[in-house]
Amino acid sequence: MRATVMYGAKDVRVETVPDARLVESTDAVVVVTRACICGSDLWPYNAMPRSEAGNRMGHEFIGIVDAVGSDVRTLKKGDLVVAPFAWSDGTCEFCRNGLQTSCLHGGWWGGTELDGGQGEAVRVPQADGTLVVLPVGPDHALMASLLTLSDVMGTGHHAALAARVAPGKIVAVVGDGAVGLCGVIAARRLGAERIIMLGRHAARIALARDFGATDVVSERGDAAIARVRELTGGLGAHSVLECVGLGEAMLTAVSVTRPGGAVGRVGVPQENAIPNAKPTFYDNITIAGGPAPVRAYIEQLLPDVLDGRIEPGRVFDRVTNIDGVPDGYRAMNQRESIKVMIEF
Ligand SMILES: [Zn+2]
């Protein structure tokens, strides 16, 4: 089968690899029908040290179950399934509490040992706990929005929950990538009164407004902080979604949060310190978040997607086949594209 392998920064190749197959009795093999490239794939795309073995890539996919191990109970050949960006058993202490990203028997797609989503098929460990059967056919019109349940929509939702978005709250979203845009959808869905999007790119701002952003702040750094304060009567936002991961974005996020407010961080931190420790202490600012347990959110968000109440699939602005994956990385890295979908 063919799959995407990254050998180092800016070196993404589509190659023939060993076919996905059952190894454990709890595995399934899924033939991928849709996958995508993630903003988080751009961190290694820009910084991965050269590797002889290469890393298999992709952690967002929908596909059709092709085979199941003898201990798989909830899935059968032919089911259309969506996979969350981490796999999990669904039964351990953390899974039962809705934190599947900390599953005691779980893990992450790709790397040197496992298949990734940006390939023709995937061996899925802990298939019963990991996969969710979709009640539609593989070419359903909502496929793009359903695919976002594997990561970006669930991650935006997690940021909003961690930032304690609720009816009547003023929300600020730092980051105009696919996750930030889904954060706007999530904030509106949870009843936010105002949603301030911090971003500059015209197409992303337009989409943010369609998704429910009421204000846009296109300044950067100190000017952005001053503008959000001005828009909030000098007080700052109740809930701030940090959807980037860079230190500067986190500094902006904590600086626009009002006393007693909360920052929900879902951008993978690229630095080990959280800025402004003292001011955030004296202002009683909560800093929460982490990798989203999207497996817990798929069933919660699925009805809204199927009913068309939310349309997170609009973050995809480019579609390619597997041969176009390397160029898809390039396009997303150069911000030509918000998010690239791969059709198989
Ligand atoms: Zn678990």
C-alpha cells in the first residue's frame, strides 16, 4: 500500500510500505477514504531531524473497516468509521473519565511502529475503544465536517471547555488556523455572547465571521492586547482559546484574559514556560487544556454535524489525492491553504 513518510524537515514522500494487517486480537484494519494534514504536522515539517527510517504521518482519518481481530466486538467489516487522533482502549480509569488521550493502553498514530492516517490503510489498535461508527455512507455530503471530528473540531471544543466558555461570556480566540476557527464554532455553540478573533488573513477572518466571530483584531503583540482590552471595557475576555502553541501567542492569551478568567490551551507548546507567571497569579487566571480527548467529544458533536447546525468542514479549502500530499504540506506551511483534505 502507499503512505506518507516524513524523513526530515521539508522532506515528505509518498512511498510503498508494508500493507496494514491485524497484529493483536483487538485490532482492526481500516481502508482510508478521507484523511487530512494537520497544523501540528507542520511542527515536524519545519524542524524534524533527518531520520533514516522516516516517520509515518497522519492522525485524522475516516475509512471502512476491512478486517477485525477475534476480540473486537463493536465493529464489523464494511462499517464506516472515524478515528480520533489518539487511540485508546475505552475501558481504563482515564478513558472512563473521558480523558482518552491519557489511556493506560493507548497511543498515537504514525511514527516508526504504526500506520498513519495519510496512507491507504491503517492498522487500528484497541479498535473497540478507538473507532466510532458513522451512520452515513462513505460519500455523504457532510464528509468534510465529519472528518473534523477526528481532531480540529474536537480540539476547538476542548479549548472552549477548558476556557470555561458559557452563555453570556466574552471569548477571545488566539490563532486563525483550523483549530482556532473550530474554536469559534465551539464558543458560539456553547452560548458565548461575543467572540473576538485575533487574526489577519482575509479568508480566515471571513470564515471566522461566518462561524460566529463578532469582532476581529488584526493587530499583533502589544497592539493586539490593547485592542482586546479596548473592546472589553478595559477588563479583558472571560475565556481565551490559545490555538497556536508559540510563546508569543500564549503571552497574548494570558494578557487579554480578565481577572478570574480562563485560558484554554490546545496549541502544542513550543516552549517549556508559561509567560507572565506573576500577573496571571495575581489575577487568578486559570490556565487549562492539553491534547483534546476528541474520542469523548465525537458522540457529543456528531448530532450537530449531521443536522447541519455546525459546519466545521468549511475549514478545508483544498482537496488532493495521496500524490498531492507533499505539496499539501507546502501549501499549508506557506499559509496558502487553511487545511488540506486527502481523498482516496
Ligand atoms: Zn484507556
